[in-house]
Amino acid sequence: MAHADSMLIVGTMKGLFLLRCERGAWTADGPHFPGQVVYAAAFDGRAGRRRLWAAPVSPHWGPMLCSSDDLGARWSEPEAAPIRFPEGSDLALKNVWQIALDPHEADTLWCGVEPAALFVSRDAGGTWSLVRGLHDHPHRPQWQPGGGGLCLHTVVPDTIDRHRIWVGISTAGVYRSDDGGETWTAKNRNIRAPFLPEPYPEFGQCVHKLVQHPARPSTLYLQHHWGVYRSDDAGDSWRDVGRSLPTDFGFPVVAHPGEAETVYVLPLTSDEFRCTPEGKLRVWRTRDGGESWEPLARGLPQEHAFETVLRDSMTALAGEPPGIFFGTRSGKVFGTRDGGDSWSALIDGLPPVVCVRAVATP
């Protein structure tokens, strides 16, 4: 399986690694930020840039946002955290969970953080400001943390409508803005929250990951604490499409870059046992928008493979053919170039993987 035209950015619990294919073998450059957890990373190739972004969390100095314009040879390490809550706020930044590029404005980036909030930069990451419309939302005082904290872990700028953006918050649910972040509306209709007195509340759902399908922008998919959901009206309503999966629990959901009905998930046994069912590492694929699912196992370990794959540890890379890649909490990274029919182990022995991003080699 050839991957010579791609690079993987892999955030782990002990630093950031850059994976490249050389003579048919994958090698890891790193760790960058050794000993620091990196939950968020991105590559910005807009406007001629070749910029890597990473959000390491130092055990001494806390969360930072660093960049490199030479593919990791040198990193900017600002003396003060560029993302911070305004003076007078009773909040302190705990973690950066997501770095998202705006598809319409080449100098705009978004960051989702913990405690749950959204920040935006309009100058290519030079300065950042709190998105007040979400921060001041009347629901915010009632948001409750999930198992990983009260985190805004997913940011999805609409690829068509420049004013529309979605966010996923644990455990507040999905919120959408149609005016560039000025105002926000909860978009959780028909999504279950069985731990609450009202099982279908306006907000309070434990969303794990949200993705807009690149081949059909009005369609969204959602991996939830209890189910996989699909929306065909930009999040106004949802329906559960994961009933034929082995479990309703999992973290990642990834859309095929070119096939409008093809989506990938990686179910885990349960909230109490967050490992792959039956000790078999299998990716599940639908080719009909969630009406049916099939397990993909060729090339993946099927015995004693009690693996865990987190929400940002699975990603897709557009191309012909496209690539799908994921990393595990045991430090393994796998990839496919045939839509998932067969998989290869790319590297083993990394620290626990918490983030994987794939980019075409600049």
C-alpha cells in the first residue's frame, strides 16, 4: 500500500509525531513537545502556507498553541498562551481540543477549548478572541462535563455557507450558528440523552464527534454516546442510523471524501469497557448512508485486540484513491488506500494516540 504522497500528524499523550513514508516504510519524526499531551493539531496549506499547528499541554505551563512553517524543524513557542479567557473571567484554559481551518477566509482559524468555548483568529493565528455569542448563550450555565471534561471538541465550518458553523460539546450537544458566530441554536432534535429526566431534551446530549459530508454538504453524521445519527437538513433534525452496528458506543466518525453515502465508525464495547468488541479491531463502513453497515477487518488484528480509538484519532485524506487512517491508545497507527477493504499497520510503539490528521505532502 503506497502512501508516499501523504504525511500523518499524530498527537499523543507524550508528544507530537510526524509520520512519512520512505521507501515503502513509515518513519516517525519526533517526539515534538516531548512529554506533553497534544490533543489538537492541523496543517494550514491555505494562501501558500506550509504551516503546522499543534496544541501541546505542558504539565508546568499549561496549554499552548504552537506553529511551524518548516514542517516541524522549528516551532514557535510563545511566552504567553495566545488563547486565553478575557480578564475578569472566572474561567482558565485547560485544553485546546480542536483547531479548524475556515474554508472561505484564508486567515481565519477556529479553536474549541475546555472549559467549553470557541475562539477565532482573523489574522492567521496571530491573535485570538472569544466568540461571545456562544460564551454568553443562556444554556451555558447548565452545561455539564462529560467523562473527558466540559469540552468543545469539534468545530465544523460549513464548506458552502460562509456564515454557518457547527460545534460539538460534551455534554451540551450540537450547536449551530448561521451568522458567523453571533448567535447560536441548539440542534439536537431526536438525539437521545437517556441519563436525563427528559430523554430527548433541547440540549444536554453527550455528542462524541460531528462531521459534515464533503460530497453532500447538507448531510451531517454524528457519533453519540448512544448511537450514530444522520441529518439531511444541516442539523435541524436527526435520525439514528446505527442500529445494525454491534454497539451504539464509540468516538470517531469519518466521511469518505468522495462517496456521498460512505461513512466509517469504530464502535467500542460500552461506556464501562471502552475497547473493541470481542477483542477484534474492526472498522465499520456504510455505503448506503447508514441503512446497513459492514465490518472491515482484513489486515487488522482479530485476536486479543482490545483497542481504543478516540474521537480525533481517525481521519480521511482526499485523493484517488482516498486514504483512511486511525491510531489507537496502544500506540499503533493503521491505514487503508482501498476504501477500507484492506488495512496495513503503519507504525507501532508510539505513546497513546489521541489525534491523527492526514495531509498531502507539501
